[in-house]
Amino acid sequence: MDVTVVACGAPKLGMGWYHCKQMLDGRVKGARLVDVVEPFFLGAGRDSPPGKEFAAWGEKAAKQGVTCYKSISEMPKPKGPKLVLICGRTADNPGLFREAVDQGFSHVYLEKPGAASVAELQEMAEYARSKGVPVFPLY
């Protein structure tokens, strides 16, 4: 299945980056990393040292068929089954989650903590159910 990682984080530091590395190294059977969304290091943090490291990593990932985007909305809508793996900060995850569901991802993996409260998680689960999108929390 094609996979998009959202909020990848800094190379060798972010959990999202580690998930990307596992897929690029062929250690996740059936998963093919095709997109990375990194709002901070492709936005306000692009000139920081970790932002420059991310840019260099993104160039290498591009040689393996990965496209990097600043936001989910910049991406083309999926044309078939596609998994999104959300690895953002707790406060950002509900917004990233809703944006991913609205973008048309067929499945969502959500890094913990997925939201700041149980109420937010319940709202997210109900929203996904209403759109027919299965959600799997990563532990």
C-alpha cells in the first residue's frame, strides 16, 4: 500500500522520520513510502540546521520515489487505497487528522498521543467513521 507520512520531523530525531526510514529500507512489508508532509521544516524552520538536514534527506528520498510537501492540501488527492501515518505534535494531530480524512486517505495510522483529550479522540473517531475511514492507533 502507498503510504504518506505527515509531520515527519528532523532526520534521526523524529519518530515520523524513523517510520520513513523503515519503509525506505524495505523493513515494512507491503508498505511503500510515496509522500512526506513536513509543515515545519518545509516552512518556517527550513533555514534552521535541522531544516537543512531535512532538505538534504528529502533530496535522497526523492531518488527513491518520495515527494515532499509542506501541507496535506498541496498533495494530489489519492486515486485509490492510501494510508496516512500522522506523527505530529499532540496539539496538531486533530487538525492534521481531519485534513487527511478530507483529503481522501483510505486508512489512518495515528501516532500517540493522538489528541490532548479523550473527547477529541472520540470526535476524531466519529468523524472518521462518518467518512468510512478506518483508524489505527500506533502504540
